[in-house]
Amino acid sequence: MYLTKEKKAEIFAKHGKSATDTGSPEGQIALFTYRINHLTEHLKNNRKDFNTERSLVKLVGKRRNLLDYLMKNDIERYRAIIKELGLRK
């Protein structure tokens, strides 16, 4: 499995408030980004995997909604997570 409990805890520890803080927008955005990168690599090798493609589009939409929420409520946290993850609009 590509996403183990240890990897998930590491992502939340790095981007969230703690390793068990799974509800913060920054932690969720970081997790979605990790999953999006993994699915993108999978689709490079398996171009006709339309179920994975649909999942990827849904994940990108969820991440976009969280980024919009963060931008609306706290622009500094938004700018920090964008810079840290290397995302752009």
C-alpha cells in the first residue's frame, strides 16, 4: 500500500499542528497533495484507467475547496501552505 499509517502521521505532523491533528486544513491539503501526486504517476503509466482519473479529479476538487476556505478565512496560513507544498493557482 502506498499510504501507510506512518506516512500519514508524518504528513500530519509536518503540516498539521500534531501527528494526530487530522482535521486541520493544512494537514488535509498536504495529504490530498500526496495522494494527487501518487495518482498522477499511476496515470502516466496507465492511461486508460478512467476510475483512477475520476478519483484524481475529485481529489483536486476537494483540495481546491479547502484552499478556497483557507484563503477566505486566513490568508497567511493559505500563503504558507501554498509556498510549502509548491502549489499554484
